[in-house]
Amino acid sequence: MKDVIIIGAGPAGLFASYEISTKSNLKVLVIDMGKDVEKRECPMEKLGYCVNCKPCNLLHGVGGSGGISDGTLNLRPDIGGNLFEYMNEKDAMDLVKYVDEIFLKHGAPDRLYKASSEEEEYWSRRAASAGVEFVQIPQRHIGSDNTRNVIKSIRDFLKKRGVEFLLEKKVEEIEKNAVILEDGTKIETKYILIAPGRPGANWLKRQADKLGIKYRYGPIDVGVRVEVPAVIMEPICRINHDPKFRMRTKTYDDFVRTFCVNHRGFVVKEKYGEFIGVNGYSMKNKFSNNTNFALLVNVTLTEPIENTTLYGESIARIATILGGGNPLIQRLGDLRKGRRSTWKRIKENLIKPTLFSVTPGDIAMVLPHRIVTDILESLDMLDKVIPGVASDSTLLYAPEIKYYAIKVEVDKYMKTNIENIFVAGDGAGVSRGLVIAAATGILAARGILKQEGIEC
């Protein structure tokens, strides 16, 4: 019998464990289907990027999908989620600061990327003149090659506090006061915190349907990963490691944003079950000549189909088929001309790709016309802010899809409508990044402690 079972060892689960173990003597068990942090090795790590990571290594395990990620900490309550939905501005800022302090304590770098008022004004004015919004965010960059050390430090601390980890075990079912593992083992508990991350979103939906947990469908982000020469992004990345730009496209008035900028980084392949996609990494000690970033179109569906996850999977399925199991790569110039890229044109291109397990093709055969139009228009807008981003030699990788599936209805402590069941993190739709995922884990932990009569 445990006091608290936490499903998922990503940032939400780890920080919830941190809060509970430092404020109480409650017995905490963290269950994750992935491996411990030291065992989450990347087969291409020595080259600085991944090619064929097993899904269980890349997306699951201690640290979650962020455990071997770029490790960028966006220190704003409304980036990577929105804490203002659950608390006032001061409390939200204090919570982000608290998360940052824990990361710093366990090895995150002291350096803070933050534009001066003059720099912020310059980039904001430059962006606004092109119909683009520049979002200033204080940031820390841990780096893909250092994130594992930070996660390991947090894990070691939790173990010393008595937190137990049950790894490489899948939770098959959730009951109101117990979880049932894949092998049939039943573990009883008083509280359950569900924090499975994005890869567990569909599983969480099934559990929510069974238990009667209230939720609604959220949007998804669909787009491409863009790769350009690093020198083009150097001026903005000097002040913001992961600069954020938002825009509305001309034709459809759709919301498009940049996400996960990896300055001098690498494009990597991701596998979500049967489907492929792309992502980006950047290291603290290994560099490429390129910079990559995601360009994402926000998609919301209404009746008769609201399931955005199925829509995203349909796109990923087509991409997987056309790419022969690899992501597609295309020169922007070829996309504009309505022709597929070839290896000959890729090899002769001014920009050399950092990911080679790809298939040259035509992204317009994968992504809907509306999304392709949004990508072309938004790149032209960004080119007015950062000249060179929309050159013919710019490389596009597809698909990049961010699944959020459902958004569970919760109170300010992440408690669901079912007694003693809490949620946190990206898989529950209450966050979209490392810092806010960690923050929601802390809020859920505080909700549990509050029910136990323990003041935080």
C-alpha cells in the first residue's frame, strides 16, 4: 500500500515527487514504462544527434521526453502552458521561480538568456513591422548532453528522500484506489497522480473514459522543422536561445508559431508508435553549422469530428508511407516550384542536412494544402524579420506534430472530478513544456498535501 502513486517519471512526475517528499513523509511510488536515466542511451549520441532511437528510450523513462531533449527552460508562466488559468500573476511567477531554483540546484547553468530593454524593443519593432509578434522570454539552456546529468541529480535526491521508482513497467489500468500493471500486479494507493506525458495522451483518454474523468479535446500543432545556416539566426539566438515568434497568416488567418529553436543543433527522427516525425536537439558541447526550429500551425476541430489526435495521426500515417519509414525532406525552393526534392538537389544544396535518415520528397503530398499555405506565408513573414530564413536553399523536414489530445478539467490543484485522482503535465493537456509541466506537478503535489492537512 502506497500513499501516492505517480504514473510517469517526466518533469511533472519528478517535481510532484520532489514537492511531496520534501514536505511530508508520505510514501511515493513513481511508475514509468521506460528505463532509468543512465540507460536511456542514444545510439548516435557520439555524433551529437539521434537517428533510430527506440521509442521507449526517446519518449519514456526517467526524465520523460524532456530527459534527453534540448533542455531549454522557458521561464514565463504563459509559455509552454498557462499558469494564469490556475492562479494570479504573482503566484504564477513565484512558482516558475521555484521550479527554476530546483533546476539550478541540480546542475542547470547559471547563464540566463534575456534581451536588454533596447534589444527587446529592436526585435519587437522589427517583428511588428512584418506583422509578427516577438515574445521575449528569460531562458536557460541545459543542453541535450547535460540534461541527463540534471535529471540524474534530481532522481538521486528523490531516492534519498525515500521515493521509490518502478521502471520498465506499464500501467495497464487505473482504478479509483489502485493501479494494475501489464503483468496483472495490483498496487493499492490512496492518491493517484497521472502524468504520462504526450506519448501517453491516448492511454490517458481511455482511462478517463473508463473512470468518468471530465475532459475536452484540445488543439494540435502540425507543421515542419526548418533548417537554416546558423549564421542567419545568430543575432537573435545571441539574446534568446529559443526565440519565439507568433503570427497570423494572410490567406486563412491561422495562428502559426516558432517552437524549439536549436541553434547550431541537429534535426532528429522521432517514432510515435507506428508513425514517424521529426524534432530538434542542441548540445552544450557539440555544434553543427545549422540552426533548426519547428514552424507549427495550430489546428482545432469542431463537429462532427473533434478528435485532433486522430487527425494528426492520419497525417503522420501518410508521411510514414510516402517516406518509407523515414521523415520527408524538401528544399523550400522545390516546394515553391511544386516539385519533389531529390538526393542530387539535396547534395548540391547550399545547406547540408544534419539528419540523413530521410527521404527527399514533396511535403505538399503529406500536409494539407491549408497548412502548406500557412507554412509558406509564415516563412515569408519571418524572412522580413530574420533575412535568409525563407531562401530557396532552406530545408524543411516533415512531419512535426505536437499531440496534446485532450485537456483534462481540473481545479487549481490539478485535481480531477474523481476523488483522489490528480493529473499533471503535457499528456493531460495542462502544459506544453518542461517548466510548466514541472509546475503542474508541484500544484498536484500541493493538492495532495492539502488533502492530508499538510501546509506547503
